[in-house]
Amino acid sequence: MSSAPPINVALLHVQVRHPMGQQRYEREIDLALRALDSPSLRAISMSVSGLRSDLKSDMKIPMGLSMEVPLRAQRAYLGLRLRRFDLVHRMDLRLPSAPVEVVTVHDVAPLRYPDEGSLPKHAAQSLRRARAIIAPSSFAADDIADALSVERPVVIYNGVPTDTFSAEPLAPSTLVKMGIHGPFILHCGGVSQRKNLRGLHAAWGMLSQTDPDLLLVLAGAADPRRSELFEGDERVVLTDHLERESLLGLMKSATVVIVPSLYEGFGFPAVEAMACGTAVVASRTASLPEICGDAALLCDPEAEAMADALHTVCSDSNLREALIVAGNDRAKVFTWKAAAEKHLAIYRQVTEHG
């Protein structure tokens, strides 16, 4: 008796110049699905860019298609372009909707913050027609369902690459070349309003008075919004974009990693810092309590509370060590293998039920 043919799935993602958390998910779930080596799945990752984009990609499409064009036309267009696939996994709402699709939605930040762009006109309608929606946390699933009036997404946590747990600190000479001398607090991530850099700036103003030996390091691609807040402070180091190995080394070298965000659908920096073996201070908001559990020191995202929490962790070595141990255990909960297995289960379910 012959076995059923494999499910052909197109993993569709937008090609970007500066990868962030969403692109980390796209890359890692592709690798994890391949690693499953399941005979029932043939998944092909396909990058997409606009017709006028200078970025190399697997497919060029009119990127404005999903913003205004009626849903029926989107589905017809993508159905024609991807007709050899049984299922499309659309990993970005900016992409056109496909006739048979699963959609990952990380959050609905554009509906919560004015500097996060906007959702496509037919986003909610397309999600109602999707075979399944995936979200990276219970917080995100509830927020998406409430904001867009869609069925609650399936929660599949993101993972942590196994090499994160064996990260090595940067050499002292490398830190010196970066302008880092002595103990430091690290922030790594975006600069949009929800990342709460203004709150961190105010907290640093307090902490720098009580902890004169500390530095603050902000890692990420250069951005005028960050420069406006922190440039000129001799105890603040602004790095440019760092490759993964260097960023993990910087995390491992830090005294504490701060995640001051007001809104996160998951929170990669918190989980990766815990996996590296570094204490974490995080906001008591959005998905962060769910993701961090008791393995981080949670605080309100206001300046005074963040300054107090950072001072406490930096000055109490016993607490810091306890957070490192708890954080390492907590980070092991999040695996890309488990995430891939749950994705595969969804692919099977939606294709078997037509």
C-alpha cells in the first residue's frame, strides 16, 4: 500500500534589509521543519520583495497588492503564482492572501502604536478565511482575536537555537574596542515607541547617579531616534548592527539584559539572554510575564521602577545568580523542534480536512 504524497507547503516571507525578531522566526522555523526530515512534508521557503526592490528574492510581486486590492483578486493572483503548492504559510500580513493558507501573526502593533505602520485593508477578512492562524504567545493570540474579531489563533511559542546556551563572552580586548569598560547593562532591539526607549532613558538618568561604575550598551542598527536620546552620554555605548555570534557574546558579557518594552508578542531578547546565562529585567507587560515566568525580575515599565529593578539585580550577586539559573531552565522550554512539530501538525490538519 503506497503512502500518501507529501504536503507541499510554501513558507512565504518578505525579504528585508535588516532582519529583526520576525525574520528570526521565519529563518528558524524553516530550518527546524527541514530538520524534522518528515516524509509527509515538503516545505520550501520563498522570499518575496516588491517589483522595484533592489533586494534579491525568490519572487517579485506588487507589494501593494495586499493593502488595497480586493481579497478575491489577491487569492486568484497568488493561487496562480503558487499553484504547485498544496498550502501557503503566509508569514507576513503585508503579503497577498492565498486560496489555501495558514497565517502567522506575531502581534497587532500597528493597531496599538502610530509608528508601527498599518495593517492591510483586508487583513481581518483574510484571516477569517485562513485555515489556521498561529501566534507566538497566549497574550498575542488574545490580542489578535480581540483586535481583529477573528478566531483565537493557535499558540506556538518560538524557540531558542541550541547554540545560544553555549555562547561565550566577548574577549576583554573586543569589549574595549567597542568602548565597553567594566560592568554594563545591555538593551538590544528596536527603537519604535513600544520598545520604550524613552522610559529606559529616564531610568538610566536615575541609575547612572546611584551606580557610577555601570555602563549602558544599546545594540542595534543605527537609528536617529536612539541617537537623539542617548548620544553624548559618555557612559552609554551605541553599537551598530551586530552579527548573531557577536550579539550573543555581548549578551553573555553583560551584567543584566533589560527588556523595557510596553508591548511584545513574544520577546526574543529576554529568552535569548536567559539562554546565554545572563540575568534579565523585563517589563511586567504584554507577553513578557508569560514568556519569562519567574526567571526574570519583572517591573512596571516606568522609569523609577526600572531603575530600582536594575540597581537591585546589579548590586545583589545572589539574586543575579538565582536569575541566571532560573533563566537557563526557563529558556529550555522554548525549542524550535517543538515549534516545528506543532506547525507540521497544523499543516496536516488543515490539508486533511480540505
